[in-house]
Amino acid sequence: MSMRSAPESPEPPGPPAPRRARPFSFAPLFGGTWLSYTSYGILLAVLPLAELSEGGGPLLATLVIGTPLLAQTLASWGWGWLADRTGARRVPLVLATLLEVPLFLTFPLVGPLGLFAVRVAQSALFGSLVLATTVATEERATSAAFRLGRLQLAQNGGMVLGVAASFPLVVTTGFRLHSLAGGELSLLLAAFTLAAALVFEFAGDLPRLPIVAAPTSFTPGSHPGVFWLAGATAAVSTARYVAVTAIPVYLASTLASHGFFGIAANPTAQLSVWVAVSSVLNLLASPFSGRWAETQATRRRSLLAFSLLYAGIWAVIAVVPTYPVVFAVWCLPVAVFFTVAGVREAAYLTGASERGRAVGLLTAAFNLGGLLGGAAAGVLLAYAVPVPTVFLITAVGSFAAALLFVPVGLPAPRASEGVRTNGS
């Protein structure tokens, strides 16, 4: 969206006019998100293996995935607050992405604890992607839900590319971070992230409201609908991640013995294929998720429906824990519909000066669920609770969390400022 400057005047020039903001373009936002999630896909596939390769042990191999979610959770809220406080979106997003690059380059130089610390810092910077999501709810050329669906497309496309790029590393048994392969991994992560920052720079800026000295109040009392939505989202996400964390353990201990549908492959390689297939299906579903979330009534019904669907699918694999069933459940693109509907609803419930914090809060709720669900699964499995029983517990928890999305339980919304809810 461009801003027109004042017409030329024949009078002598006065003081320099304020510099005009670069017109906004969604394509670089899409491309930068794709590249950032490519690095994220590589990290998820390789980092636990990298931690183990340097003697970090199973505990650090687990924490190197789970604990950074806490940093990302807190940072998502912080980046959202910054967006509302300053009105800035593109500049902090570009700078934060650039700062990730040197952190990736340190991977082959640090030990197990150093890798863990660097990963936590990188996750806090990665949380700045909430600014891209915030912009997607504000630009008015097309509907917000349409653009959120496209960002989900970029995220899942990046995950597919990242898993594919890392596959040659995870199928080998001799991978070490302090080796030539580790250096190549580090350079690959840095290259994708640097490219993401450069692409984000071309996204431009939207016209901003005047910056206020202090953001408007944003508390459970002033925005009960948003905080109710965030709490319910965290509950559903927690239950989901109990199962998502338990499935790889179940795959490694039981299901993987006969290979990927009869094709010989170690559990790590099989899980990489699972992640790749799931990401492809999420990628295909992403455009439809935006259309699904166009209207408020559809969004709210879908939040309840997909929460109940989660409860159902975890119950299915508790009763029928066979390889085809667990694989099919893992690959169902439920999360993309649930995520887009939740973020779009949070944007609808807030005005322009509050939207950064609302989107940041919802993003934090998703991540918090990942952290709590992973920890809960770890405790249950550590006490030798059978994995099918863990799935049954997850199903019951998902059903209880889904009840929070019953429409009468949500406070009445107020219209947002200038966000279109019509179709694309």
C-alpha cells in the first residue's frame, strides 16, 4: 500500500519533507517466513542428534528442543509489546533475524551446554516472527484470514524444505557437530537465515497510527475475550503436545521395528519422513485454513470442532495403536486450521494499537502448550506409563480443553479497527 506525497510547489523549497515509508508488499513477508522456517525445520530434525553427538546426553537432547520454547513464548509477548509501543514491524524483524546468523555460526565451536544456551538465545530472536503475523492481520488489501493462511503455507513449506535439507545428516549414524558435517550444517542454517533477513527488508511498511507514550491497557480485565482465548488455546496445545512428544518415543520403541511400511529405515529416518509428509499435508491445507477462518461464526465453531477432533484422534490411537493409524493421525493437518482460526479471532477482538500484544499472546499460548505438554509427556514416560495410556490421558485432556471453546463460554467480542472480515 503506497503513500502519496504532496504535489510539487513552485515556491522555494523549505525544510526536508519526512521520509516516506516504503510501500508494503506481502510477497517478501511470505518469502522471509518460508526461509526462516526452513532453518527451523533443520533444527528440529538435527539438533537433538547434534546434542547427543557431543555428549550432551538424553536430558540435554530433550531440553534443547523443549526449553527454547519457553524463551520463544516470553519473546513472542515481548515482540508484540514492542510492536504496539513503537509502531515498528519490519525493522525489529529484520534486525532480530540478522542477529540469529552469528549464533548459528557458533554451533561447531561450543560444547553441549554452550549449544543449549545458544539455542535458547536464538529461539528468543526467532520469536520476532510474531511481527510478520501481526502485519498479516493489519494490511487491508485482502482479508486477514486469507493472509494468515498464506503465512501458514510459508511456514509448512519451510519445514518441508528444512527436513529435506537435513535428511542426509539424520540418516547417517556418525554425525558430529564438531566435524565437517557440523560446519556445513552451521553454514546452511546461517545462509537460510541471512537470506530471510534480506527478504524481510523488502517487505516495506504499512502506514502507522501515531505512536503513543504508553500502550493502552492490556489485561484480563480490559480484554477478557483475548485472555480466555489464549488460556483455552494453551490448554488444547498442552494436551496436543503430550501426544506429539509421546509418538516419537512409541515409534522408536515399538512401531519402527518393521521399517517404514516395510521399507528398512532407522527410527530417526522414519520420523524425518513423518515430519516431511505432515509438513506437505499442512502446506496443502494452509490456503484453505485462511478461507475457513474468514467469518467469526465459522472461526468459533471451528475452534471447538478441531479441539474435539484432537480428542477423538488421540482416543483412536489409544485403542488402535498400529503403525498405519498412528502415522495417519500424525499427518492430519488439524493444527494449521486451529492456529489460523485462533490468531484471526485474537486480531478481531483487538484494535490496531493492541494487536501486536494480542497476536503475541496467542503465539505464546501455542508455545507454552508445547513446553508444558512435552514436560508432562516426559514425566509420564519416565514413570513407565504405557504409551497407549498416555494417549488416552491426552484424549481426556483434549476433550476437557475443547469445552473451553463452547461459544457461550467466550465473552462478547468488540469489532476491531479497520480489519476486513470479508472474503479475499
